[in-house]
Amino acid sequence: MKIPFLDLHRQHKNLLFAINEVFEKVILKDTLLGGKAVKSFEDAFARYQGQQHAISCANCTDALEIALRSLNIGEGDEVIVPANGWMSAAEAVCLVNARPVFADNYPDTYTIDVEQIEKKITHRTKAIIPIHLYGFPARMADICALARRHQLYMIEDCAQAHGASIGGKKVGSWGDIGVFSFYPTKNLGAVGDAGAIVTDNTQLADACRQIANHGQLKKNQHNRLGRNSRMDTLQAAVLEHKLSLLDGWNERRRQLATMYRKGLKDLPIQLPVEQADIYQVYHLFVVRTVERDQLAGQLAEMGVGTAVHYPEAVADMQVFEEYKQHNTPIASQQAHQLLSLPLYPELQDEELAYVVECMRKILG
């Protein structure tokens, strides 16, 4: 049996009729950029998030940079970012000429460690960017309390956590600003690239919308320097249709994760943890083992696709050499130990059972 790590063709095959209808409506009745479907999706996503404002943009990296600029963060400022995860948070900080400061992560959930954040705060610190990694929410109540105590801004990176929540409160609604990716592989993915910013702060929303649109809120009225970061109308229309399916897809991900947890519970690997009051949406199902590369190779021989997220801790990347502090050992170690197994809503029960069977043959 061949089990791909991810198969987006299955999702889009199921949605092909609906997507064709969406495309036809946009192409024949709407404008391709700045069309009605963009505003419609923004309104729908804001409601879903329980926020007053959603500002669409081209991708999540743009969203991070726009959010930082809206908070007037720049040269001389420091922003605390996770040592583990995708590199866009640290990259965006550098792009606004601020300094990324890396904080290590928890050994069990892989999200940023609150105690490590506090140790990194200085008089130059202006913001924290927690990442809700692999679909697992960071410890936002503690981080928010810390941010309030030190009067710091909070930008939540929700690129891997659409629909995740803590105590019923969705990620992206805890901080000053939340940013999202709609890259095709995400829990809520476009058929191209796209991103969004959410906030309850009208002043920040206006600033973000201006920055994303050449510094203008109205056509030809440029009030500040901005950029061109637009979600095209086709992506917005597809995303609004998919948004209605997101909760069901997330429930299926959780069901598959439960099956993995039961099937793999007594093997010599570390499984994702579950915490009370946390609704994890399993963008990825990540296991930890010191024999990661050997396990991945053996699974590949048995027809099971896997992936590594990520092979190098952000804090160890050469591009951030000048910001290295050499005190994020957990993230550095885990970069060589974490392996992502196949998990997506269209994965069949029998396919997951085969992955479990292979894992048990290798590790049992």
C-alpha cells in the first residue's frame, strides 16, 4: 500500500464541482482583484474568529510584516520569537529592521516556553510572536499575562492552527493581532497563496489595510508608505466556500489523531500531548524519536510518506547568525528528532491502520 504524506488532489476532487461554480461566478460576474468575494470572505472569516476585522493579504509572511509595521516596530526594537517552527516570524522582524530574540520551546508541546520568554525581555522588547505550532495552541493565558505585565504587543502566528482554541476562545483572538496563512497545505487552504490579519482594534485594522494596499484606504489617497499585498478574488471565493467545511475537517483530523494515539501509545516514541481545555486541530501529527531519519527511511521503504518539520531550528539558521544566542537547546535537539506522519481529512481509516502497522513492525 502507498500512503502519501499529503494528497490535496483528494480534497479538490471532492470539491471540484463547487470550485468550478465559484470560479465561473467570479470570472463572469466579479473582478479578479478587489472583487466582492474578497470583502465577503473577510467578513465571514472575522465572524468565524470572533473578531471585528479581517484584512486579507497575499500570504502570511506579508501578514506578519504588515502587523509589525502597524505597531510601529522597527529599528532598535526587539521582538521575541520561537526558536522552533517556520522561519517567517523571525524573517519578518528582520524585514522591519528590528531584532529577533529567540526563546526556546516546551519539550512536550513544542510551543514557545513562557519562562524562556520572560528571561529574554529587555528595555528594547516591544512584542512577542507566539506560534501555534502543528495546530497546537501556545499557552496564551500565561503569555498574555506576561505581555500585559511588561506592556508588550502580541502578534499570534496562527498559520498552522485555523480553528484551534483555548477554553473556547479561538487562537488569533488573544493578542493584539492574529495572522493566518492560507497556503494550500493548511487546514484552511487556498488553491494558490493567500493570508489574512485579524484584530478587534479598528485603528490597527485601518493601518494594516493601508499598508497592504500601497498606504491607501481610499483609491489614490496614499497616507503612508505601504506595499502591494492582495488576496485575489478567486482565492477569496474558494476560501469562503472551504471555511464552511473547516470545522468538519478539523474534527476528522482530531479523529485520526485519536486513532494514531491509540495505535502507537506503547511504542518507544513521544506522541503529541492532549491538554484539558485545548482544542488542537492537528495541522500535523508529529512524533519524536532519536532515530527519526532511520524511521523515516524504513517507512518510505514500506510505502508510507513522511515529512520533517523542520530540519533545523530557526535559532540555528545561518541567515540569523548575527542574532544567535546559543541557548535554545530543546529546539536544536528536536530539529533532529521530530517526524510528521500522514494526517489529512481525506486519509482513510485503513490507510492510517497501515501506517500504524508499519510503525509497530519497525518499533514494536
